[in-house]
Amino acid sequence: MPSTPQSHAEPSLQTSPPTQSITEAVVAAVTETSGTKPTTPLYEAIDPDALESLYQHGSPTVSFEYAGQHVTIAPDRTITVSNQ
């Protein structure tokens, strides 16, 4: 049976909205996806205080690259991590 190519890559990981801080959830999601804790601090990819503030006062969609992964945080705080 021939396989059909997918038009987009599936996410490596998609989490439920976190109960911890959004920055802790991002690091945990990237760690789970890669199998190891990132050696690069999150602040080298994005301002953690600004990220926390965004999700305390609003509901944006934020995407950025961190530790070799593409991270997207949805308005409902769901985090999707995929390989670059």
C-alpha cells in the first residue's frame, strides 16, 4: 500500500494547559521532547518575565525557537514543541 506524504510535520509534543508557570512548562515540554534538559537558559531565547506577564494579562499566541525546538504557546496556554 503506497504511503501518502503529509503536508505538514506533526508536533513532537503538545501539552495540556500547564498548572505551573508558563516558563517552567516550556522548559519541561522542551525537556520531554528532547529527552534532556536544555543547556541554554530560556532567557537567551525569550524574556521569561515578559512571557509570564503576557499569559497573566492576556491570551496571545507566541512562537519562538528554544534549544533547537520550535515552541508555540496558544491562547489557552497549550504548548506545542516541534523539531526545527
